[in-house]
Amino acid sequence: YWLTITSVPSARRTELIPLLAGRSMVSTTPMLLFLSSAGVRRAVGRFGPSVATAFLNAPTSTVMPMATRHQPLSTRFMSTDAPAEEKTEEDKAAIKAQREARKAEKERKKAEKAAKKAAKAAAEEAANRIDDVTYLSASEQDSYEPMGDMSVVMSRSRSGREFVNVGDIGGSDDAKYGPGKTVWLRGRLNSIRVKGGSCFLVLRQNSFDTVQACFFKDKENPEQSAKMIKYLKTLTTESMVDLEGTVTTADVRSASIQDAELVIKRIHSVSKADAMLPFLVEDAARSEKEVEESQDTDRPFPRLGQELRLDHRWLDLRAPANNAIMRVQSAICQLFRESLYSQGFVEIHTPKLIAGESESGAGVFTTDYFGTTACLAQSPQLYKQMAISSDLDRVFEIGPVFRAENSNTRRHLCEFTGLDLEMAINEHYMETLEVVHNMFKHIFENLETRWAKELEVIRTQYESEPVTFTDEPCVLHWPEAMEILKEKGFDMGDELGDLTGAQELALGAAVKEKYGTDFFMLDKYPSNIRPFYTMPDPADARFSNSYDMFIRGQEICSGAQRCHDPELVTEIINQKGIEIGDGLKTYIESFRHGVSPHAGAGIGLERVVFLYLGLDNVRKASMFPRDPNRCTP
């Protein structure tokens, strides 16, 4: 109706209002209010006069009879049928039951729909979920997923898998594991790059053996490939992984194996590394020169401070050069043993908890020992000498040495590993110097041949040259050293003081220039700067039958002929103002029961490594260094 009145000319609207009011069963006033509303006006604009015309032309039969229209509403809408019967309790119960049944059916359908939705989601999740793999047997391998974290290795079984070394893989037919071979590797994830449907990763073993492995999406099995790619994206660098792959020839530049790579068949994380590490092993492996040159570029490499490295030493030691340093340290111990065993020595193990100081003038750590004070051994010195008195004529030991010296220098540690030896002599301490010289020759020669690979890796990051040495011992006497240093401009005073670090370096440079050797010995040190057990020089008591050994102008070894006469050693102890406690009493007593003349030497393992490799700090040569400021990790 409102379409009708608003669609005709304004002159006719007043005529139509009563008619429309009658047809719509409402009064004229509400009709006018209705027609004047904004919503009506907007609607009429959409439909136009065609609707109004249709309404005006409608037949009168469609109009409600006037008699009906003028009846009261209560009468007009009242049913003319007979009054309804009142519902019984059974009817009401039936109606209620029907209503509840409809409600229950509605709830059932709703629950069914939710269950189907949940089942679909669970199925999708199951299809995409990557479960842990418990690898029990290689014969059951086909029943295991080819990707997923390995369950914690708890010695459940021995699966029968044969793991190989990266170094045995190659792209030639004569390689132990060449093209076409399928192998299992366990290694550390050195790097990984996943892009689209492909993945390239590098696996690292033994810190510096690396091999590339790759995975490409399989069009014949897209779901499994997508799942593999998804898993590869979760792997973090430095994680330990098991990888099965087929060797294929390749031209690779990012790994030590450069003529082959692995096509991944299976991969499982054995131990995941944190996504955020204190620093990258890649950064720890860069040389100082490389880092310095990058500082002026738009992508400078980070400088890793010594304390950061030592706080996370296990991570720092994964860098190839640092790892190789530990292997060279082990090699020196091995070669030390080899040489001395070949020269008739016996390895001994002496106490590290002792009753008193073993080295006069060296700081000592003390501890409570059941109500008395004990010391951590500053050296095995006293016990090496008592071993000679035990008729063990040639002995050596590799063990810890403790020095409570508050020295924060680049070459001092509070705990280091001592390479000690002692031997009976017939007439002169030169017998010992010859044995020690042969031992160092054995070390120097074999390091460069048998550990050439490790040295090459180290020298990539820390530049150095092999140590030069003479065929026979190069021994300087104290007076000659004084003359050399005075020629170099040093004031040597009364020539009875110890050498400074600068004087040692200057002496080393002069010896290298004069004798062509980095390794030399200096004997006849002044008695006042040597320990109480040192035999005096028979020609001049101001000096002693003692010696130090040097590499590149820095001390690595100290030794002497020992004072084996009980009366003479007691006199020297008293002269030095040392109290003769229980420890020294038993030491002197061992000489009263007869002992061979003897001499020996004590060598600092970390010093040898540090100086042989030309490192800038002895802490680089110690696995977990101890200095005045560090007792962890």
C-alpha cells in the first residue's frame, strides 16, 4: 500500500489515503505516519509507480468485505469452530515428550556434526603428525617412518645398523663407500637449507670431516615428501642426527668430501640443539685476520671474546681448529710415552694430596685433611726422586699440577698437566739432557707427519710454522746467555737474577739467528732462583746444575740434577728458610737409605702445545682452563 500512495502524483494522494486505510485495516492517521517515514521513501524510489498502478487496478474481490473490515479485531480473529477440548495429562505428556524428542534429535545431529568435524581434523593431524621413532632393529626398518626424532637412546637394543665414517665416503669407485652404496651416518648438523621442495644439509663428524646430503620432492609420493620437508625444517644446527643415504657423485664445495654427496632416505634427530646458541661454531672457526678484514664491509663477522668462548668451551671446541688442538695435545702425550718407553722408562702415578709443599717459591693450594692441613701437589717432584730410591731407575708421569699463583698472564694457569720424568745418571746431567732432547725430537718429527691433517686444520685458523731443532742438543750456558742479552741492550745487573719474559724472547731470537733452532736449552742457572732440591755447581756454588728448555724464546721445561746427599739437601733447605715438615722428613730419609745420583725435568703440556702451534694464549691449549678468575666450567 505504501508503494501505491507514494508512487502517484501528489494531487491524488489525499484521495487514496482513505481507500488504502480501508484495505490495510488501519486508520488514516497511522497510515500517514507510515507513509512519511524515511525508510518508505527510500523503498519507493527503488520500485517506482508500476507497483502502485498494479495495486489500483486490482479487482475488488481481493479486498476484504466492508462488514468484516469494520468488525472489532477480537471478533474478527476469533475462531467460529466449537471450543477446543481441554488437554489431558497424557496429551500434555505426549506433547512434552515430542518436544524433548525433537530437542534430543537436534542435539544428536549437532553432536554428530561436531564428531565428524573432529574426526576429520584428527585424521588431517595424524596424516601430518611426525611421531618419534623407536629404532629397534634394522630388519624392521620398513615399518618405521623415514623421518622423525629418535626416541631417547636408552640401550633398548642393538639395531644392527652399521655406521660409517664420513672420511670413508667418496665419489670414486675405489672409495670404501662409493657411488651406489647406501650408508648410515651419525653426525652433527653443520648447516641446513630448505627451500620449496628441496633440502641441502651438511653433516659433520670429528669436527672437521663433512659431507653434503640432499633431498628432493618425489612427485610419485607427494604426501610423504611434504612430510619429509616439514620435518627437515624443524632440525636445528648442531643437533646430532642419524642419516641413511645413498652415495652419488657430485661436485661439492661446501664440505670436505667434494666428489660425492648423499641422497637422503631416512633422517632422525638423536639430540636436538637449541635453536638459539650462544654463538655459531662457524663464527668460532674464523681466523682473527678474516674477522678483522670483514669489519669494513657491510656484513662484519662478530668478534667472539675469550670469556664467552670459555664460558661455553664445549661449543668453542667444536670449531675445527680448536678441536684439532685437543688432538695434538693428546698426540704429544702419546709421543712422550712412546719415546720414554723406548728409552727404558716406567710410568708411575704419584699422590696429589701431600703433607707439605713440593716446590719452594711456588704458591700452594691447601685443604683440610681430617683435621690436618694437606696441599695439592705442585709437582710430583719428591715422589719421582723417591721412585729412584725404590730402584725404579727411569720413571715418568703424566698428571695434574696445581699452582696457587695469582698470575693473570697469557701463559700461566693454576692447574695444568705435567709431563715429568726422572732418571738415574752415572756421571753428568747431560745424560738426561740427551734423553729429553731425543724425546722432543720424536714429538716434533712425528707431529708433522702422523698428525699432518690436524696441523693443517689448525694452521688455517692460527698461523704457525713447524718448530726447527738441531740433531744434537743445543745447550747454552748462563754466562753465554748473559753476554747475548747485554749485546741486545739489556742491563743484567749482577747476572744472578731470573730472566724476564722480554729477555727470554730476545734470547730465543738470538739463538734462532745464531744456531738456526727454535728449541734450545739453557743451563747453570743461579742457585738462589732454583728449588731446594737442585744440585749446586761444583765449581761455583752461586750457580747450579739446573736447566730450562725453550721453544720460540719461551720456557716449556725446567729441570736439574737433584741433590741426593741427605746432609747437603738439609743444609740447602735450612739456608732457604724452609721448615722441614713430615713430608720433607720422609723425602730426606729415602736418601739416607741409599739412592742413585739422578736428574730429571718437568714439562708443561699446555705450554708445549701453546708454543708449538704459535697460539696467542695458553688457555687455547687447555680443555677447561683454570686461572685465578675461572674455576668453571
